[in-house]
Amino acid sequence: MQRKKITLIPLQLLQFDEYSCHLLITIKANGEPCNLLLDTGASKSVFDKKSAQKFTKTKKLKILDDPAIGLGTQNHEVSEAIFDTLQLGSIIIKNRACGVVDMGHVVKLYKQTVKVTLHGVLGSDILLEYGAVIDYRDLTLKLGKG
């Protein structure tokens, strides 16, 4: 019987005010550190368009038919980029397609309010696939597959 490979990844609590906070995770996209908002309500992991082009060296992104709903109140054009590797702790995901949207307004907001450069959102697609468990007390994300 093969043992399940488990990794614990530290999370950062971003406190906007007394009642509002978000969780941030730092991963590596094609070997480069990047900050993603941990969002269990996002059905798909997405990267900001500028970040995706930087991390994947992709100049022309493949536009998808389905618009993204969320990230505000309007529909957003969604593209797709293939990441050679996404590394979350000791887990390395190869050749992963992720959504790409213009998150400029969100990136700007995070930089102004909590002084963090945001590159995208880690969504339920990866969280579900790797059996994610979020520990708010210890501020860790447990992932495992096997």
C-alpha cells in the first residue's frame, strides 16, 4: 500500500480591519516565488495576466469561451496558460493549465492596503485534488495525494 505524501505549507493572515482577513500562500510558479490568495470559493486557480506572462514567458495567451464571474461584479475575459511547474511545499504539479484574468484592480488594492504583491488565486480545483485542510489556528495548509 502506497503512503500518502503530505506537505504542510505556511499561510499568512492578511488583516484588512478588525473583521476582515484573507489567507495568502506563497508557492513557486516555474521556480519563481509568487503570492496567491487562498480562495475556497474560487472554482479554478487563476493568475493575474501580467504575472502569468512573466512566470510562463507566454506572450500570447489562449482565450477561453467561458467568462470568469467574480473578482468584482463584472464578467472577465479568461485566458489559459500552461505552467511547467507549480510547487506547493514539497508537491510539484507539472504542466498545469491555469486560468488567466486581468486582476489589475485587485493587485493594486492588495499592494495599497496590506503591502503585498498578489499574483493570483489558489482555487478549489487544486485544493480539492490535493485534499486540502486549512488550519486557521496554526496558519497552515495541509495537502496530500497518493
